[in-house]
Amino acid sequence: MSSKKKIYIAGCGGMLGEAFFGVFGQDYDLRCTDIDVNEGWLSYLDFRDLDAYKKDVELFQPDYLFHLGAYTDLEYCELHSDDTYATNTMAVENAVYIANSMDIPLLYISTAGIFDGAKDVYDDWDIPNPLGHYARSKYAGESFVVQNVTNHLVCRAGWMMGGGPKKDKKFIQKIMSQLRQGKNELFVVNDKLGTPTYTHDFANNVKLLLEKEYWGLYNMVCGGVTGRYEVAVELVNILGLEKSVKVVPVASDYWKEEYFADRPPSERLVDKKLDLRNVNIMRDWKVCLKEYLCKYYQNYFLFLSIAFFFQISCADNEQAVTEEKYTLNEDFSEEIASIKSMDEFKDKIGKQIENKKYQV
Ligand SMILES: NC(=O)c1ccc[n+]([C@@H]2O[C@H](COP(=O)([O-])OP(=O)(O)OC[C@H]3O[C@@H](n4cnc5c(N)ncnc54)[C@H](OP(=O)(O)O)[C@@H]3O)[C@@H](O)[C@H]2O)c1
């Protein structure tokens, strides 16, 4: 029998669940469930069903319960408020009953979106004032956990980056998909401020808190403060597309048909408590964005010329590119192999790709 501690993770099939499975899977025995069974390592559970949830957790006898899942589409939540509270709030109450009845710690994921944006930056002790049904449902879940579970971890994430093309339902994937469609103008809001949060850093920081048993409520976002526009510009730069793709700043009104749910002008967080406890291992958002793109999107532009700019940009990253990922003709491979920097690449090869001298 395994001597590892056990964690039950509910709602583990999404962006964050993918990172949790990776980060916790090595050191813990996991049972991962979701309503959307999209991986071999997931089993079906609808956490709104208290009896089924309780039975499944009791059967596994975990040392910890992680309640990860929620509806995260703000427009869906605005239009389906009953379903939203049943899923994002009352299911969290289910998790609280189960954790308390088994006397085990509970992890709940909250969001930077519970603030109204009247301030520029929020620390862990600022008072939330949620604007729409998503934010209200998440804050109600947060409060219930904090008030009713002694050994709780409530970690507030910002704009999540993770899961790659398969699972990322958020901003980064929306931008990447426009680029893959060949768009050379991106219309990005310049009046929404926030802090990206890389799922892997988030999972690692949760693990650190758990192992130190530093229970409580924590802001947990990447380092640095930014906004949607700056994130898009940085993404385009990482891909090496700054000359060919224009990021056009627009006000939120531009997107009001698609994104009609109320969003705060600022949902920037600082990880004050993590800093004060000296356990903040969240890296800068730019470092994380690059790592995220290089790790998950290397094959995304396969057979498009922009794949080459991206390849070189990622070459100094951990997931350095291997030539066999792309089919290059001989001359091209040799020239690329001799190039040491992105600037040199653009000087020597970029123009030729643009002029279609080289075929990909
Ligand atoms: N994404 C962000 O930017 C962000 C920011 C701050 C905080 N958070 C919080 O982080 C947590 C993880 O979110 P995420 O980004 O990983 O979202 P995600 O990718 O949508 O993953 C959430 C998962 O929960 C599942 N789920 C929904 N209802 C369920 C139910 N009744 N029973 C079991 N599973 C259910 C979802 O299935 P379906 O796909 O079928 O709905 C999905 O697989 C959530 O608590 C979210 O509120 C997210």
C-alpha cells in the first residue's frame, strides 16, 4: 500500500486541474473528478450532488479535499444565475460539509474578480464588492469556506493562464486563436487592469502552503501589475510578430456585445500575505507567459511561417525547440543552426520567410 498522502480533487478537468494533476501527482495519491471527463485520469462526479460527492470522497478517504471546479464564463453566469449559485456556491457548501464531517483541510479557489475596481490594487485584507453573478457566487463560496472550515486554504487567482489550446478558455487562447486564423490586427481593451496567474506557479504555491500548513486566505497571482493590452503586446513580442501584427487599443465598449457581463476596471492583486510569510514563489507574469506559450503552443502554428519566429524566441526556454518538430529543408536548417539571437534571426531569415523564399 502507498504511504503517500491522498488528495481528492473535485472539478479537476479544466485549466487549473491540469496543472494540479501535474504538480501534486508525483508526491500524492490523487482521485480527480469532473463533470467533463476529458482525460483518462478523471472520473465523473457532479459536485452539486451532495450525496454522490460525499460518498465518493468517503470511499477514497483522502487527507485533503481540493474543490477546484466552477463555472468561469462570466456571460453564462450572468444569463444563468440559479445554475451559477448552485455550481459556484452551493457545491462549495457541499465541500465544506464533507471536509468538516471527515475532519480534513479544504482548498477552495477564489478570484481577483470579487473586487469592484474602485482601487487600483488589492491586498488580502481589502473588502470585496462583487459586481456580477460570477463574482458574487465566488465570493459567497469564499466566505462560506473561511467562516466554516478551520483548516482552510482559500487562494485567489487572477487572469488564469494554463492548459494550452485544449483547455485554456480564457484570454491567451482567444488571442492565440486569432493569430492562428491569420489576423494581423488584434483589438484589445486598454481599460481593464489585472494580474495574470500561471496555473503551474499557482499549484506549486498551494503545495508549499499546504505542506507548511499555513492555513488561511491568500491572494495568489503572478508578480508585476499589468492590463489586457500590455499582456497582448507582450504575447505578440514573444511570438516575434511585433512587425506584422498590430495590437489596437480599444475601450471595453468595443466588445460589449460579446462580453456584456460587468467587469471591474481593476482586479489587480498583490500577494501581501505570501510575501509577509516569506512563501511567495509566484514568478513575474512575463516570465510565466513566455514559459506558458513555449511549453504549450509550440505546435500550434505548425506549417505557418510564424512558427519559426516563435521557435527561436523559445530556444532559450526550458522547452527548447528540437528541429524535428518542424520539417525544414537542408539549407534552412543550417542557417538557423548558426543563429544565436532573435534579432539575428529576424535580420537573416525573417525577411526571407516573409518574401516566401523559404517554404515551410
Ligand atoms: N479561469 C480564470 O481566469 C480564473 C480566475 C480566477 C479564479 N478561477 C477559479 O479557478 C478555479 C478553476 O477554474 P479553471 O480556470 O480551471 O476553469 P475551467 O477550465 O472551466 O475548469 C473548471 C472545471 O470545473 C468543471 N465543473 C463545472 N461544473 C461542475 C460540476 N457541477 N461538477 C464537477 N465539475 C464541474 C468544469 O466542467 P465544464 O467545462 O463542463 O463546465 C471544468 O472542467 C475555479 O474555481 C475558478 O472560479 C479561475
